[in-house]
Amino acid sequence: MLKNKVFRRIWLTQTLSSLGDAIRNWAILFWVFLEADQSVFYRTALLFAEMLPVFLIAPLAGTWVDRRNPKKVLQTSLVIRALMSLILAGLIWLEQIPLLLVALAFTCSIQQFFQPAISKLTVAAVEDKDYGTASSSVRTVDTLLALAGPAIGAFLFQWWGASLSLIVDGICFFLGSLLILRICTSPALLSHTSDLSTPASAFWKEFLEGFKYIGANQLTKRLFVLSGIMGLSVGAVNLLNIFFVIDELHLSEDYVAWASTASGIGMFAGAIGLNVLGSRLKNYVKVNIWGTAIMACGLLLLTLSFHSVTMLLSRFMLGIGSSILGITLGTIIMMFIPEKLLGRVGSVFEGGPLAATLCGYAFFGWLYPYTGARFIFGTSFVLFVIAFLFAVSLLSITSVAKKHSSVQEEFISDSQVNTR
């Protein structure tokens, strides 16, 4: 895939963005943790500053990208994020935690424009048969940076401090904007952009199209349910992992870290495996079924774990399964969703699993004292059996050979697509 010059620039930009996010998140986390005397309140506020923009801005951002030149949107978002990194560095130097959280929420809001724009550029840059390889190439680096992010962030924080770390963060975004500047976009990519004079009511009508499309289309509806189940289950495992390891398996705290590491290695293995096999895989719906099956088996093994080996193996399997599901869901969306709707539909899919994860935190956190972690993991297994049936049902809805025609016929009204 990196032989494709346009995709190579997109891939490098995505890598720089992920690296910048890792540096920023850990630098701010370490600084707030120390500056606020390990305050739980500020730790919670930090999470809200990072996550709320996904709910509030992501669907709006997807609609905006669908109406504009994605290259310009992407480049503008990178430049703003680079400038915001400098502002965040200044607020840290001035020791202004409340203003820092507000600025972080703003830069995370701008960040929501990045993914739909880069997805549209990727669709324009690669052939249909290479969507899966492109997605797995990006996911491989993202997973590797997720594993290395804490180490990189801690190293920069210890040696340079939070302010200089954020300056490095800004440089990453600025370099990404330079790479995008040199990409030549196809005129076809602009064929569905809107006139800037379009009334605001048309924007909100288009905004609702992402939700309407998912509800009206059997394929996207089932994929959305599948992604929601994945978010719930991953949220349950992440939330209760420490309690399960210490209170129910009676292992030391070190095994909590080992479990997370096993999951991360599994995610990396799943991503790089799909990357290597990308050119041989023709039907990503079938690969999605395999990912769902691996997740279900991993949850069953976790539920039945009574010692460290099976627990670590189950987390490794869950890492592989979640990586495969993430890549295949993104690939199927790129393959089957009309390009003019890709931004707004993709943004809803991005926020859906996160919303399910947060709901899982709340519900399973309330349920845990009454049932224990093992019962909740077993419940997650049952949910993934249902998700497996949903994944299998996708084969009867569509196939790779008829992707564009089958999906567009499902959309109830052409007027929902052509509002301009």
C-alpha cells in the first residue's frame, strides 16, 4: 500500500496524528495528576474533556466533511490542532488547569473532523479491493502507538516536561498538514460538496441523514448493533479487569498490567495479520464473522478462567478479535456506504461504540457488587453470541460483488441523499 504515493502521505499523516495524540494525552495526564495532587475530580474532568466531543461533535463533523473538500478540512484541522498544542503548552506553563481542560475539549472537538476527512481521502486514493489493506495498515500503526504511547509520553514528560512535550505534539500536527498540502485531490472528490450559501436548515437535514441511513439500511443497522455490543463488552472487561484479577483470581497487581499488555499484543497481532493477508482477503464480511467468533471464544475463556494462564490467553484472544472487528467494520463501511454519505455515517459509527462503552461503565459498575465480574463477563459472552448471529446474517444481505447497488437500493428516499 505504501507504494501508492497519495496513500503513503495519508498513512504518514495518520501516524503523525496518532503519535501527537499519544504525546498530548500522556503529557497532560501526568501533569494534571501531579499538579492537582492526584485529584479524582480533575481526572474525571480530564476524561470528560476528551470524550464528550465525540458525542457532541463527531456526527456534526461528519456532515460538515461531506459538504466540503476533505483535503481542506483535514489540513485546517491539523493546523488548528498544532496551534492548540502551543496554547496548551502555554496554559501548562501558567498552571491554569481549568482553562487547560477547556482548551483540551476544544482541540478534541477539532480532532473529530480528522477521521471522516481522512477516510474520504483514503477512499479516493485506493481501489475498492485495497480498502481492507489500507485500514489494517493504519490500524497496525495505531495499535503499535497505543502500546508505545505511555512509554513515549512518559519519556518526553520526564526529560522535557509537559510544555515541551506539547510543542513536540504541535510539530507532529504541523508536519502532517504539510504532507496533506502536497496531495493532489481528484476533481471527482469534490462532486458532492455543497455551496457555502446552502441554508443552515439543509445542514441539519443532512446531519440527520447519517442516523436515518443506518436505521433504514439492514446492513448498517446490523453493523451498528454489532459495534454497540463490542463497545459494551470491551467496556465491561476494561472496567472490571482489576477487580477480576485481584479479587476473584487472587493474583498480584502485576497481572493487571500483564493482562492489558496481552490484550495490546493481541490487537497488534490481529492488525498486522490482516495487513499481511489484505491482498488475499476478498470478503470482509466473512472476516468480520471470524472476528466476532474469536471475541465470543475469548469472553467464554475469560469467564471460565481460574488461573493466570487462561486469563492472559483470553485477553490475547480478545485483543485479536477487537482488532479484526475494528478493521473489518471500518472496511465494510468504506466499501458499502455511498461516498457522499461516508463522513456522516462513519462519524455515527465512531461515536456509537464509545457511547456503548460508557454505558457499560455505568451499568456494569452498578451491577458488579451484586453479581461479580465473572457473571458480567458471561453476560458479555451471551451478547457476543447474538453479535455472531448478526454477523452471519450479513452474508444473506450483501456480498462484495454487488456492494454498491445493494446498499443504495436500501436507502429509502433519494431526497434524503440529494438535499442540495
